[in-house]
Amino acid sequence: MEFILEKPFSGVALGESVKVSYLEKDGRNVLIRVAPAQKTAVKKAAKKELPKEMKPVAPPALPGTK
């Protein structure tokens, strides 16, 4: 999409993701407001460790014959 600015916006760097509000005037999209885009990444659940008493223990090795 292409937008027309009525006045310059400061605080926005080239290539930065932004959220915009605009109006249509005379067939042109005129920017009204620009804000940094919110990151919407889903956080991964942290692994829960079992308490020491509840941790599974490997059975003792059986004595083998040689």
C-alpha cells in the first residue's frame, strides 16, 4: 500500500514494522497515526522439572555373567 504524509513522522526507522491509521481523501491513503508494531510471538511453555523425590530412577544393573 502507498500512503501520503500530511506532515513528517519522526521516530520511525527505515524497514521498521509499524501499525498505521489512515483515511482516504480524494482517492489517496493519507496517514494519520504511526505506531511501532506489537510483537505477537507465542511464548514457549517452560519445562517443569519434577522434584528430586519424584524423579524416575533407573533400576540397578543386573549382575551379568562373563
